[in-house]
Amino acid sequence: METYDGAPEPGGVPALSDAPISEADEAAAPVPDAEEAAVVVEQPVKLLPVAELHLHIEGTLEPELIFALAERNGIELPYADLDELRACYEFTDLQSFLDLYYANMAVLQTEQDFADMTRAYLERAAAAGVRHAEIMVDPQAHVSRGVPLETCVNGVASVLANSLAEFGVSTLLIAAFLRDLSEESALDVLEQLLAMNAPIAGIGLDSAEVGNPPAKFERLFARAKEAGLHRIAHAGEEGPPSYIIDALELLDVERIDHGIRCMEDPELVEHLVAERVPLTVCPLSNVRLRAVDTLAEHPLPAMLAAGLNVSVNSDDPAYFGGYVDDNFVQLQTVLGLSEFDRVRLASNSIRSSFADDERKTELLAELGYS
Ligand code: ES4
Ligand code: ZN
């Protein structure tokens, strides 16, 4: 695959801008018509430098690594071989995925296990064009099965610490809390993370969405804000548009993970556009979890056309059929997403990250913005 060289191509890239990086991009990108789309499909897919903003590190556990870690730790898996495990990756909804996702975490026992998983992701992400990654980890999913908090955090963080030098990927760690557990449990783990000075940049909210609205976690997010942490939350993946509104209003989040169901509420879309609220969209995830029927029907083009601040992310790439580059390739081939739109998605990801201004400027320059 060709590497993006940052050189703007005639008509293909948004006008270069020296506007401050936090400033809004203006015009909404056009949706290509069928004729344009047909032309785009024949072009090679370029690897754009992007920020991955929606990634669960436990969702990067590839079947081969699951078997390798099981063997190393003497854990008996309920699958005879790789094929039997892979046969379980037919999901009907979010919960059917979560059941397998949590079960497979049993193989993560030692700091080395967490480190190996993280290193494998960063290596693959770098090859996908990821130049900055904000990585979620689910501490409660490990503490609840007897793995010490330090084991999980230190294992992941030890690899992140060298990621820029080793892989050219700058990173931030985000502790995500499981919304199907109690707020007390989340608060307890957050206090432990703060007490041990864990190198986290922010908190997130994930797991089973419907029936676990943002209102359940107001105190958790207030505490995180008080501690100077960034705040993000999954909302509008399977849950209704009102969860997106509540995450913004009650939890004061800076980004929404997924957010695709905002399209059911025009007033909400107008608000998200006006405020440039970042939505970290995960197209292959949405298809595999049946939030949308097919990639061809994914709302991403409509979201771009509406002027929403969307980025493309991989969510749980080992489970959903691909990393960020795979998402971009399929968006281009199936939806005929233009280079203009793909560059916009990449710049949105960089601008919406929590990286410092110097890093954002550096990555935007790689993309062709000066
Ligand atoms: C998740 Cl796709 C998704 N949604 C909600 N919670 C999650 N945890 C890991 N992947
Ligand atoms: Zn997610």
C-alpha cells in the first residue's frame, strides 16, 4: 500500500489553512455522486496519518495472541483451536460481543501479557498510519477477576512510554469505566488510579449502553474533572440520541464515542455541528454489532455532509474485521468516500485529539496542512 506523502493533489485535498488548529473547518464535505465514486474505487488507497481516538486495548487481542497467552499462563480455553474461536465472532448486538470480549480477557494475567498486547497493537497501528493513539483500558474488567490494578495499568503504560520512539506513535491512556457496573465501583477504581498516580489522561464510559444512561455517572465525571482529567463517553451507539445530550450536559464530556444515532435528532445534529463536538465513529464495528445493516448504509457520508466533526476509528479491531486502515479502505471501496473526505476525517481526528498543540501541528503538517 502506498504511503501518503502529504502532497496535496489537484482538487483532492481541502484548501490548505494556517488557521489555529482548534478552529473549525468550514464547509461540509460533499457526498460524491455515483460517477465520482466509481472513479475513486479504481484509485489506490493512500495511508493517511491519523489519530486513533476510539480504541479498546483489550479489543486488540487477536485470536493467535489469545491462544499464545493461554498457553503461557496455563489457561484452558473453551475452544479447541483458532477456527473454533473465530467461529464465535458472529455478533448479533453489542452484548453478544461484550460476552466474548470479557471472556477472552481471562488470558491477561501478568504485566507482560498486558505489555505484549499493547506492543502488538502499536506495531499494527503504526502500519495503519496511526501517528497518535488515545487508548482505552477497562480496569474494572481486570480487577473484578483478581488481577491487580497495577498489573494492568503498568503493563499497558510501560509500552506506551516508549511508543513514540519505538513506533512513531504518540499515545495517551484513558481509563474507561463499565456502565453496567455501579458508580460506586467506578469511583473506587478512579480513586485508586489517582492515588497510585496512574499515567491516565482521561476517563471514558463503555460497555452495555442501553439501560445505563449517563445520569448514572454524574459524580464520577465530576470527580474526574476536578482531578484535571479529560472526559469522553460512549453514547448513541445502541442508546438513543438523548444519551448523547445527557453525556454532554450531565457529564461534560469533550468527545462522544460513536454518536451515530445523533442522526435521528436534527436539533441535536445542529448543536453538535455548532459546537464542533467530536464523534469518534467506528464503521466496521457498527456493521459487526448490527448498529447498521451494511457498510453501504452507514451514516458516515451523511454525517460528513451535515458538517459533523467525525473521525474514523477501529474500536475493537481484532473482533470487528480491521484496523484503521481497513476501515478507510472499505469506506473508499464500498462507500466511494473521496480523498477530500478522507483527508477531512484524518484532520478531524488530529484536531479532536488531546495531543498538545505542537504534536497536532506536526501531524497536520504531515497531512498537508501548514
Ligand atoms: C465496546 Cl464497541 C463497544 N461498545 C461499548 N463498550 C465497549 N467496550 C469494548 N468495546
Ligand atoms: Zn468503543
